[in-house]
Amino acid sequence: MPPKRKSDVFGPVIDLTTEQEDKPDAFTALMEPAAKKARVSDVGEGSSSGAKKGKAKAAPAAPKDWREVVLEGEDEGDLPIYDDCNDIRRKIRALQKEPGFKITHWLKEIGNVNNNSFQRFMKATGPTGGAGNGTYYAAYVYFEKVRIAQGKKKTPKRERNEMEHGHGMPREDRKGMWVFTG
């Protein structure tokens, strides 16, 4: 007969008639990874060596949901961004084509982003057009978490941006700015 609850499946089976010192430890070791959130530290180093360090360690089970991924620096709002605004807009447009996708629900999920802010970001043009908009940061964090949750590799353009912009892409629109090189 199948168990009625999911918790019945994971209940410990301890036989008190025999000595079982190592079985309770095995049970707690089995249940611990499910209680922890995955911590990702391959972001922000500015090189691909950060990803290699993560591979050398015994990684916990990969999170299945993007909400379970925690990026270093995301809480403070200083997560370095390595995709330009055009890349983020392209990813958002691809996401909008998925069946059953609702933009209002998505905006609420990624950080309660205002729809007017989202519309201004989507109407902007160029690699830095809309970089100061809050939609840019919130969408980048979302797409980075999804990439990690799905176990996808970084794109060559992303790796190139990490090399060129060690501390992340600038978060201001550079349209109309004069840049002098000397």
C-alpha cells in the first residue's frame, strides 16, 4: 500500500532490537541537503577560474527552481552584470513567446517591477539603453538564476564581457556621452 503523505516516505526506520549507530547519521545526512539553499559563488570573479573552483568542490544537488538559487551580492543590489541591455531585452522577448507566459506575474516574481518601468526599458535601444532602469538589474538576476538552475554554460559573449568588464557592465545609459580616450 503506498504511503498517504510524502513525509511517510522519508520517515526513519529504526530497529531498536539491534545496534544501529550509523543509520541515524545516514538519515540526517540524507535530509540535510534538502533543507539548505544552494549558494552560487561563480559570479563576480571576473574570470572563468571561478567556475573551475566550483567544479572542484563536491557541489550539493543542483536546484531545480530558480528561486532556490542564491547569488552572492544580490541582496545588496551590487551583483555585477555581464549581459548588456540588448541581451536582456532579447531574452525577455523570447520568454514572452512561451505559451502561458504572463508578463505581470513575471514582473511581480522578479522583484515587483513596475509595468511602466518595464515598458520604458523595452522601448530603449542600444547596449546601454535602459541600463539605469530597475528592470535591467531584476531581469538579469532572474536570467542568471535560471541559467544556473538549468545547469547551462556561460555564452562566449558573456565570458568576453567578464574579461573586459571585471566589475560588471556600467549601469548608466551612455547615450549622448562623450568618451575621450588618450
